[in-house]
Amino acid sequence: MKNKIYGEKPIDIVVKQLDNLGVSKWKINRVDTHSYQLYCVRGKIETTRLVDDTNLVVTVYADGEDTTGSSSFRVFAPYDEKETARKIEQAMQCARLIKDKPYSLVKDVTISGSLSPDIADYPLKQFACDIYDAVCAGVGGEGCTMNALEIFASKVNERLVTSGNVDCEQSYTKVFTEAIPTCTDQRQSVELYKTYYLADAHLSGLTSAVKQWMRQASWRLAAQKPTEKLDCPVIFGAQELYEMLAAIVSDSDFATVYSGSNRFSLGDSIADGDCPLTVTLKGRIDGCTGSRLFDDDGVIYRDVTVIQKGKVMAYHGSNRFAQYLGMTATGNSPCMEVAAGSVDESEMTSGKALRVYSMSGIQVDVYGDYIGGEVRLAVLYDGKKVIPVTGISLSGKLSEVLATLTLSSTTETLPRYKGPSAAKAEKLTVY
């Protein structure tokens, strides 16, 4: 294992120094990124940038009597062998001060693979320029423009090597945009923040998304704070549903369970009543750009259904805390798949309902049984008209809200989520 990586810099320098200093328990995470970036203002390309970056992080472990400690440091390009050795010695001193319960590293794992085969051969510069054209094709509307646009097209290679005979490597192409669609009239100028990740080279989907952003920005310009209290169901989009479920699922993480801070135990219901939610954590999901093969410790991800029909069915998480609980590590899974419902999203707005399009961030407190947040843009459907609204907030009891959920049959794929494109909820106070 050691000979295999000696010819690869800068890992070879670190491994030699680890051996020289008698460090027997360690891991090295290396991430190489080659990126082409475009920065645009008001539709014009202002700056282009070509970036090559290597991020190499070394973690050393010190085992004592019934304890394990760890400390990490980053290796920078100017470091020579002397400086690297000094950093290792400092890290070992810090690791000896940590008195965690003992645990072992992952052992004997070798895996290598590419996660973006559909776009792996797409030249980055051309890809970025084609994305720019696709975005421009979607921009429109009276008084509306794309105030700012940033495009990042990157090829990434990650490698993990440890003293436990682990050698894992994964490569992927990461392409995404950050955009500020803006609409202006004589009264005001408003903007929204939007992101879009590309899992393939089909850019028509991006153009359609941009058209939706521009429409939402125009709604935001026209939106007003309701003069009367709203009493109706609230429809969340896929992003809000993902953030809600990520908070709920974190309650079943090995680390949370080990610390005794989890609210739910195996078999518990997360809702005060029937709940349609079935959530499976996965390393890879088709179309999810956050898909990965293994975690930072070398655990190869395995699927685990954490919630089934609203009940907690399994715990999940990292190598260390799995050992503490006497369970099998699943890895810190990056993606979640949520079972779709039976109602088409368009049917959810057939009656009076509030459809949320932009929030400052949904707030979920599992232990406090709370859900809420500030809404920047929503649309009120009253059966006849579509009324943009802003300046409102939501709050409710999480367990009660979850029992009222209706999930859409239509689905959406985000970087780390695949599931219903919308969820209709009741028992939320709008104020």
C-alpha cells in the first residue's frame, strides 16, 4: 500500500514523514479541482477564471489507554519535508490531548469510479459558455434582467488513503450556476437568489428554469404583504421539503443517538397521526449531482431507509459512532430519496392555498417540535386569482404539520434529493 502512493506528490512526502515520525494511524484526504469560471453582470461576461486547486488534509490519531484522539491539518504547496514534519508533530501533540472513546479506522477498502459519465468529456470552457447562452435564452420580462450570474464548471478528483489499507478514489464533474434575477419598476427593485446544478448536457432544462426565475422575480416585484390573515394550506417546494427532512433525519444520526440528544427512537412516529413520508438515504441517486461512492473515512455508502410511513426504522452515520453503538456504519450519506405521493402538483392549487417559492430558510427544531420561517415570496391561489405575497412568516408544531402532509406524484431532482416536487401542509399559522 505504502509503495503504491510514494510516487505521487504531495501524498508521498506526507507518508514518508508519517513513517519517519512513527505515526501508525492516519488518513489523507486529497481533492484536486480543475475549474473554469464565468462571472457576469447584467448579461455581460465581466471576468473569466481558470482555477487549479489541490486541497490535501492529513488527520493523525493517537491511541492512549482506552482513548483515541485525532487532529487534522492542511498541507499547502510551499511546504517542504521539514515543514510537513513540524505540522505532523504539532498535530500529534494536539491528538494526545483528546480523550475520546477508542475507535478503529476503516480497513481494507479499495474502490475507484467516475460519477459523471454523461458530461465527463465535455470541455469545461465550452460547457460554461454554452450554459451562459442557455441562461441568456431564458431571460426576459418587462423591467427584468439577470443582475448577476456566476458559472462554475469543474472536474474534481477525490482520493482517500489511510494506514488501514484504504485506497478510495472518485471523480466527477461539478457544474452549477448562481444567479440573481432582478425586476425593477418606478417604485422599487427586487431580486431573488437562485442556483441550478447540471447533471447532464441537456441545457433546455436550464433555460426553462431561468424563465421560471424571471416569472418569480416579476411576482416578487408585484408582491405585497396581505392585509388580512391567511388561513389556508401551505404548499412547500422540493427545496423546503428537503431541508425539512434533512433536519428530521439528522435526529437518527449515530452521533446524535450516541450523545442521547435524539428525540425519536427506533419504531417511534415522527408525526401525531398517519404520515406519508418514506425516506431512504443513499450514496448515489441518478440525476443527483451530490452523489458519491464513499465518505471521508472510506465507508462505502449503503442504502438505508431511515423513515418508513412516518416511523423511524433505522439509524445511520459514520464509522466512529457506529462502533460506539455496536452498529454497522452506513456512511454519512449525501443523498436522500423520498417516496412520491399520489396527487399531481397542479391539483394542490385547485382550491385556496399558499404556494411558497422563496424562503429565507425553513426552520426546523425536531427536539422543540417546531417548524417555521420567513417567506420572501409566495403565491396565494384563491380558486380564481393568483396573488403574489411577501412579508409573511410561518410557524407550527412539527409533529402536527407532518400528520397533514400530502405529497405530490410529480417529482423533482436536486443535488442531494429526489422525491416529490411539492408537499401540501396544514396546521401552519401564517402571519
